[in-house]
Amino acid sequence: MARRPKGMAALIGALGFLVLGSPGIAQDKAAIVKDRQSYMKTQGADTKTIGDYAKGVADKASAIKAIDDLLARNPKMLALFAPGTSTTDMPGVSYAKPAIWTDKDHFAMTISTLHDLEVKEAALIKTGTPAEVGAGLAELGKNGCGGCHAAFREKKPE
């Protein structure tokens, strides 16, 4: 009889748990949303650092670190949106529109656009002037972050 690696047994058990469900899944979904919101706040902090560099308030090394962090996190973004964590599923907790799951291709394309704009911004930070960085950041905010938020995020009540 063939032996499975120890990690394989754990993986099969975890998948079975997810498929069969448990009372703790609602709590897990709340944790997923909390982690997603924390992730996005970190994105915002990095974007602010880049903006501060463009304004002459932060140094270039800080801006480079911030854009590198954004680029490193971008590929992980899709995984933050587990099914069952939309605003419809979790009103008042999640602000992710159900369109994320019904229009997956558009959502993925929006994240890809964000990545392309982050790559462009990285080049500006490394070789451009602070004014060019600021202009690139405006485009990143409008067509990257804003492009996703407009289509896929409910506004939080004030």
C-alpha cells in the first residue's frame, strides 16, 4: 500500500472540513473579512507613503519600499475574496459587492490593471521626479484602486 506524505493527510482533512462545513465557518468568514480589510489598510498606508514622497515629506527609499510592498501583495489579492464574504452575505461587516464573484473575469482584470499601474509607478519612483511620481499616483488611485472600488466595493456608511 502506498504511503501518503504526512502533509497530504492534513490537506485532505482540511479540504474535507471545508467541503462538509462546520459551525465555525461563519467565524472563519468574519476573520477572512477582517484580514482583507487589514490588508487594504496596509495598501492605503503604502500609497500614502508614496504620496508623501511625491510631496517631499518622505524619502525615496521609503517610497521604493512601499511600491515594492504593493507589488509583492498584488498577486495575493484574489485569494482575499472567499465566496460567502460579500456585503450581501455579511451586511455591515463586508463591503465587497457580490459582483466580485459573478463577474470574476472583470474583477481579475481590475487587479491586473492595478498591477500594471503599480509597475509603472515603481519605474517613476526609481527614475522620475517627485512630480512625476505624484501624477502616476493619481492615475494609480483613479484607475487602479478606484477602478476596483467603484465596481466592486460598497461605500461604508459615514
